[in-house]
Amino acid sequence: MIAIKRKISEQIADILIKINADSGINADTVEAMLEYPPDEKMGDLALPCFKLSKVLRMAPVKIAASIAESFSVDSVAKAEAVNGYFNIYLDGEYLANKVISEVRAKGERYGAPELGEGKTVVLDYSSPNVAKPFHIGHLGTTVIGHSLKRLHEFAGYKCVGINYLGDWGTQFGKLITAYRKWGNAQLIEAGGIDKLVELYVKFHEEAEKDAALNDEARAEFHKLESGDEDNIKLWRWFVDISLAEYQKTYKQLGIEFDSYKGESFYTDKMPAQVQKLRDMGLLKIDDGASIVDLEPYGMTPCLILKRDGSTLYPTRDIAAAVYRKKTYDFDKMIYVTSAGQSLHFAQWFKVVELMGYEWFDKLIHVPYGTVSINGEKLATRTGNVILLRDLFTQAIAKVESIMEEKNPNLPDKDKVSEAVGVGAIVFYYLSNNRIRDINFMMEDALSFDGNTGPYVQYTYARTCSVLSKSADCGECALKITADEETSLLKTLSRFEEVVREAINAYEPSIVTRYILDVAGAYNRFYHNCSILGAEDESVRNTRIALTKAANTVLGNAFGLICLAKTEKI
């Protein structure tokens, strides 16, 4: 569709320049104004002429009529002026030959924009806090981050996925304190990360009764930072237990990371950045703490060191960014975290700029909304969480029961159930605009009706079933005879535009909504057009080719949102 829109825009621009040579209008101007009408009866593309009225000094109705008088492009079957709009109807067979041949030629690369050649993107996502299990609140950073990684890889970027583990900070002082007071090795080895969480929750319960526990925790963390051997040994043990648990979830999601360097990795890299801040006169003492004053930039101070000299998140993030730039020489460094951390990122991004690092504008924070459970905010310390492993288990079990009823002889039923069950949760989450807060409702997430993951995976399986019963017609003649065919072609042709839009907006839900569009268009085509039973050979071959194209596009799009391709359900 991009090439078609460009050709149309160039001709319209030529017509408008003849109306007013001094208007400054060009093909880029026109292309940016082209819209997809909400109703196909109003055209496949439309140019609203109202914005051109002032520049051309002509009424919108007259502008649209003037374009219609001279317009002629081979990909367009009909074009007309209607109430100030110039409406364009694409030629179905032209579209079929262009889209289907391009899908055949590019295959797994169909829809991939060539944006990232020679460029590197580093993505910091998932990044759970060690000693806390994955819960539904961690799903956002994990699947949004990995989707953005796959989108950028699809567009030709070299991508580095970093799991910046929260393996440092005062919480480890709390955990060490709790372990020594109420834990033991045998208990932790048997219970794993769940027992670590119990200790963490118990610490906060007891700290409400005895505030002195918080002082003990701060002291233990300071000892950890200072290299105390016993504390380091405990800390490493906690990290190993946590990673073993996290890997189970990543495997279910099909996610692998290129680096697991957590906050602790930067312990010996922070002093150089703190000293640089001192040398530049940016570091100030405020009530014993070391800060960078950001009041001139409309922000509260950025804390660099606590009163006891311990580091904070900004200190580690600055050191990590400097290391990553030296190591990967990134063109973009993307951080996927909750919107609640937006001020934190704005602060230390500004500090990086003030430190003179020219790449400060390559740092990008991608925020997402909060998740609540039936309106209640998630909190590990109070135990108000839904663990991802439990959520996945419930979803898989529900799929298994459906499979047992509808297709008991399905091969690899366990694998399919896991793919569909986990996919249902991922698709539900990525169907929402990332910045929206989500009130997680179990019934909605696990629904197998409507615009859901199982629905689109079933559609993909449907295309596989049709293709398994047909022979590839190769470079056969194409014959378009139904509106549903043209509608599907138009939807498939938009894939590259969708990918570009999703990358530019850092918004996976754009792809998710597009997948629903493709599934809807294919299912309307499937139900209303006989495919294998079509009597005319050219019609039959065209519909098989359309099914193959839909299969390719769905498969490519699934890969961009961490959704498994299911050939049979």
C-alpha cells in the first residue's frame, strides 16, 4: 500500500501545483493527508480537501472536483469528488497481483520496513526485582519490551535485549535481615522464591511494629555494598533461586535475553560517574545527601547518593547507560517501565545531558499503565498479587478442557494448549494501548469469544487447514470476483504501514489490532467465498493464493507480539 499511496500522492500533488504553483504542496504533504475511510463504501483511500482550502484559496468542494477531472492512476478503479473529499477506489486485480506477488517474493520478510540497516537498538525490559516472583504487574514490561525488540529486528535493526535485573538495593538489606531472623537454608531450598517472598512480606509486617528493623536493613545493605563476604554469599544465593524461577516464565513466553547484567554489575562503575559530577560542579550536598539540582528544568532534585554514601537508582542507571553506549554504541536505548517511573527517567536523562554526553537524546523511556486486580493495586509486600505462573496454569487448563471436548485426538495437545493459553494472556494485554491502566479481569482475559488470542490463532490454523488440502498454483493467473477478496487484499497490503506506525509510536497494540483486522477480513472471505470448491480454476487458485498470503501475514505479525503460530487447534 505504501507504493500505491506514493504514486497516488505524486499525481495529486502535480494536479494541485498546477492550480497554485506557490502553494508549497508536494507529494509528502498529500500522502500525510490521505486517510482510510471508516466505511469501504466511501472509498479505499480519501483525501479531505478542507485543509488545502486556505493554501489553494479555493473551496474544498472545488478542489476535490479539480483533482477528479485530471486524476488517472493504473491502480485505481474509480475516483470521485464527494462533499469536499476526493475518494479513491482501488482496482482489485491490480492489488491482487501486487500484494500476492510481493508476499510470495518476500515471505517472512513481507511487511518489513528497511529502517534499521547499520543501526543498533538496546532495549532494557522485564528487569524483575530479584527474590520476587513474576506477577501480572511484570507482564507489561516483559511483553511490551520483547514485542518492541521483535519489531525493531523485523525492521532491520541489530537489537540487544537486556534484562536489567533488580539485584541490588535496600530490599536486599531487608531480605538478609529477614532471613537471619526468621529463615533457614533448608526452608528456602525447599520453597524457592515463594519462601523469599514470605520473608519479604514478613519483614514489612514486623517493620510496621518495630521501625528499627528498617535501620537494620539499611545497615545490612551498606555492608553488602562494602563487600561483606557473608552478605554477598546470601545475595548470590537469592539471585540464583530467582533466575531459576524466571527462566520458566521466559520459556513459556518464548523470550531470550542477550544480557542479564543487573544493577549489581555497575557497582564498580558508579564511582567514576559520581566523580565526574563532582568535577563538573553538578553535585551538591542537601541534608547530607548528594543531589543534582534540577529546579531550573522544572524538576525536583535528582538524588545520587544517600547520606550514608549508598547509591540510588539514578546512580546505577547513569553508570549503566554509559557502559552500554561504550559497549554497544547504540542508536537508541529503550527503557520499558511503568509510567510511575516517568519522573525518574526524565531526571537522570537530564543529568546525562548536563554531564555532556552527546547521546543523551538517544535515551527513550517507553512507559505503560498500571495493572490492578479487580480495582486493587498490586503490592508484593502485602501479598496482593496474581502470579503469572498461576495465571498461565489456569489459562492452559481451560484450553485443555476445550480441546478435550472439541478435538480430543489433536496431536501435541499439551503444546497447543500451552501456546493458546499463554497466548490468550499475552494477546489480552497487548490489545490495550500501553499507556492505559488495566483493571485485570480474569474472565475477560481467558475468554475464548470475540477479539481474543485464541480467535486469531484459530484463524491462523484455519488458513493452515485450507493450504494443507490444496496445491500451490505458483505464478497462476489471478481473478478477483468478490468484494471480500478485495477487502482482504487491502488489509494485507497495509502491513508495512502498521509495522512502521508501531515502531514510531513504540506501541505493540497497533500490531495486535491489525491482526484482528486481518483475521476478520479472512474469516469474512472464508465464510462468503468458496475456496477449494470454486468451479472456476482461476478463481480457486486466486483464493488459495489469498489464503497463503493471509497465512504469511498472520504468521509474521504473530512473531511481532510473542504469539505462537498454531497450525492445528
